[in-house]
Amino acid sequence: MGALDGRVALVTGGGRGLGAAIAAELAARGAHVGVLSRTPGDVRRVAADIGGTALVADVADRDRLASVLQRFGEVDVVVANAGVVWPLGRFVDIDLAEWEAAVEINLLGAVRVVRAVVPGMVRRGYGRVVTISSGAASTPGMPSANAYSTSKAALDMFTVHLARELAGTGVTCNAVRPGVVDTGMQTFMRSHPVEQVGAEFHARFHGLHDRGELIAAPTAASFVVDVVVSDRNGEVLDIRTSR
């Protein structure tokens, strides 16, 4: 018997990387998983591998997202994982439209997904909400990643605030900082020249990779799902200090 037998879970950004690993871990613990991503090929592959449901939508597309979630139905567990780290560079140099688009995905996308599923959780008296945060949410944030740091800090506040509102309903809300995970996002970050991202950013992320210190996606996913099945509420949990 799995800890999540009979539960329905939803993972955004589930087509690859950490999201795909979280979807697989939820399925391994008994949940039926809706795997949501804006990349059809990826999401269909992951869903097929775990016996889940492929949901093709961009969390930044309000109307498409609402339609897809309505068709999928009631959800017991949501992991708001979809996120982007771009644009990278000094705030005065980056494209402001890209900055706004990143916040739309990282913050408002998560808020929309949570708002769509939480009322049903409250009615049924059970729900688990996990948002995927980052150490970049803490001061001073991640150098050269202003939009990412800003949106993750706001996402933490949204999560712990919502947890207080929902206390006593059977719905818990926690933010998880999974550490620096070995995914395509890290490859993307290392692809930028030092002239764009600065010496501190360049040295840090190349160093973590070269020293073999990145966290494997299944390890981070296990930590995330441990939080899902726990009774924690209103916490920001960091894999580096919580294991």
C-alpha cells in the first residue's frame, strides 16, 4: 500500500527535470498523477511512463490553464513546480518584458494553479499544496537572477500566508527548496558567459557542477514527496538543512 493510494496529484512543469522526477515519485507512492507542461512531447512521455494523465498547458496562459484543469477534475495534491530562471544578467541590461514573463510563470502561474484546486480540497477536507521554492528566495537572492529571486521570495510568502488562512481545513501548504538540482536548468545557467552573468554566478554554478555537488533529481523529488505525505504546514523547507 502506498501512502498516496487513491489520491489524485497534479505536478506543473512535469515534462522534464525535477518535475518529471516528482511525478514519478508521486506515482510510485500510489497517486494518479496529472503531469502538466507546455511541451507536449515531454509531458506525454512522462505521463505514459508513470501511468498518469498528460495535461498540455502553459501556466502563463490563464484561459488554457483553466480549461485544462477543469477537464482534469478534482485534485488532492498539487506540486507547483513550473519555473524559469531567465532572464540572466544585470537588471538594467535585461529585457523588462522577459523579467515580467518570468514572474508570470514562477509566481502567478503557481498562484493560478493553487487557486484552481484549493477550493475543492477545502470542501473535501483534505489537500496538500507544495510550491517549489529556492534558496534564491532568501536575501540577497541569486546574483544575476533578479526575476527568479524576486518571484521565489514572493512565492514563499504566498505559500505560508495561505497556510495560515487554511489552518484547520485539512489542507496544508508548504514551500520546498530542493537545492541545486542536476537538471536542464543548471545546464542553461552554465551556458551563459561570465560577461553576462558576472564572476560570482559563473564561478558558483560551474564549481558545483565540476565538484559533483549537484543534487540528483530523484533525491530532491523524494524530499518533496516526503513533505507531501507529512503533516507539516506553513513551512519553508530546505533540503540542505531538513534531511
